[in-house]
Amino acid sequence: MFIDHVARGFMKFVNRFVATVLLLGVVAVFLRRDPTGPQKYMLGFVMGAYLLIAGFVCLARPVIVQQHFVQNYVQHPKLARASRFAHFVQSDGYVLFLRFCGVLAWLTLGVMAYAFRARL
């Protein structure tokens, strides 16, 4: 299915560093004293698109994300031994955790949309 390919591609090419930088960039833009400027809207759009896709993937196909991490641990056994979360990733609780992350992503997107609407 199309969403399976999107989920695998999203997990393959997007890492925690990119998400952290985008989130901190959005927070920094919103905390500026001068709320005007085109970079605020562009950064908000990029962060909103990221959160929309991440939330959808985590809510619609959390098993695909889980399989991606399990395959990564199978391919790199040293990484699995070094990780404290290897057993958690293989459990059913990880799927619930991914769904919770998806809800948080969409909630953050809603707060961002409200903040943009309030500042226009």
C-alpha cells in the first residue's frame, strides 16, 4: 500500500535530529519579540508538514515503524545489545507509545495553527 511505503520512507530519511531542530526553530521563531517576517511562516509550514506526516504515520501504521526498528536491530546486533529500549521496541506497548506520539504531534500542530491564526 502507498501509506506503507510513505511510512518506511519517512522512518528511513527523517531522524530525531531533524525533528529536534525544526521544533526548536519553531519555538525560537514564536518567542521572538518581533512577530512579523516571512521566515516565521515558512518554518511553521515546514514544521506543520513534518508533524502532519509524523502524526499520520504514527497513528495509521505504527506496526510498520516498529518493524523498521526491529529490522534495524536484526541487521545490527551490537546496536541491539547496546540499546536499553530493544526489548520495549519489540513489545506491544511500543505500538501504544507510537500512537500516543501521533496524538501529541497532531495536538502540537493544532496549537501551532491556533498560534498562527491568533497572530495574523
